Amino acid sequence: MSAPLSDEPPRRYPQTLGGAVYLGVVAMAAIGIAIIVAGPWRTGVSWIGAGLLVAALARSILSEHGAGMLRVRRRWSDVVTLLVVGVALIVLAVIVPDQPA
């Protein structure tokens, strides 16, 4: 049985700026889902899309190490994917016609 390397408790905060941005994006998505559940779905979907655009911007600016959990694949494939989905959600929230209740 080996002894632990240190007696310090594990860190409970992101180790990189990208990790902090990731948590912010998750928070924006959670806010968006809460807004959707409350009723105004266009606003909620726009919040989710905006969160993805923030993630795309952060992924394009941060270094490979600094991107943290935003890093999934190559930088530009991550950026393009986040941009396309973020813009698509915002565009759909704007152009989908109102449905009769």
C-alpha cells in the first residue's frame, strides 16, 4: 500500500482558463434550458447559441494547453463546429414562425 504523494486536498477549481470558460458555457446552457422550461423558448435557445459562440471565441484564442476542456479535436475543427451550431441555434430561434397555441 503506497502513501499519497501529498496531504493536500484535491483542487476544486479549473486548472486552466479554458476550464473556467467551459464552466461558463455549461452555466449558459443551463440558464437557456431553464428559460425554455419557463416558456420563452426563443430566448433560451439564443442563450445556448450565445454560449457556444463564446466557446468558439475562447477556443480560437486560447493555447492548446490553456483551452482545457474546450479542446476536443484540432483547434479549427472545434472552432468551426462551435460556430456552426451556435449560429444555427440563433438563426433558428429567429426564423421559426410562431405556432398557434
